[in-house]
Amino acid sequence: QVQLVESGGGLVQAGGSLRLSCAASGRPFSSYSMGWFRQAPGQEREFVAVINWSGSSTDYADSVKGRFTISGDNAKNAVYLQMNSLKPEDTAVYYCAAESHLKPGVLPGHEWRYDYWGQGTQVTVSS
């Protein structure tokens, strides 16, 4: 009933930029935070960034700090990820996620915090 759909992925050379978008569809819902995760081939899914709607505070994985910027629109349950200075190690399928049921104290890096997930969009960074 609730669907998140990512877009904006593609192939880019190292040093380039991409902007990912995630939009909700289906049954209306409210979220407390929305975030981005990524999964490289043969790897576990890892946390990238999150935006908390209360105060619009953000957190980032150390690997992307200074290069990626998360933003969004709480009213639309939409989230974006501006990715600059891309590196080959950023190559992965990127997923957006939404925290619909508030889970106080659960850190943003835990997948369990999020209730809804998108299907993923491929980002490939060539050297």
C-alpha cells in the first residue's frame, strides 16, 4: 500500500555528480525520518544518510561526509540525495527508506528503524 520509488541513478565518471530522488506513492502516511542506504555487489547494505524531520537534522556515514547532501520534504514524504565528487567505491544500488513508526533511541544506521523501502536505483561510478 505504501511505495517508495527511487530515481536518478545512472553511470557517471569519477568526480562527477548525481542527484537521487525518492518519492512516496500509494497509501498516505507520515514519517519521522527518511534515509538512504546502499548495497554494493557481494556486500551488506550500509547506511548512507538520514534526515530527521524534527528540526531537519541530518546524519551521514563517514565515507560520504562532505560529498553527499541529503534533503527532503516532510509533507511529501520525499527525500533527495545530492552526490558530488563520486568515487568508484560509491558504486552500489541505492535504496531510500522511511521511518513511519517512531523508534526512539534506534540509531539511523540500523535497517530495523525503517518501515518502508524503495526498490533501489543503480549508481555506477567508473574510474
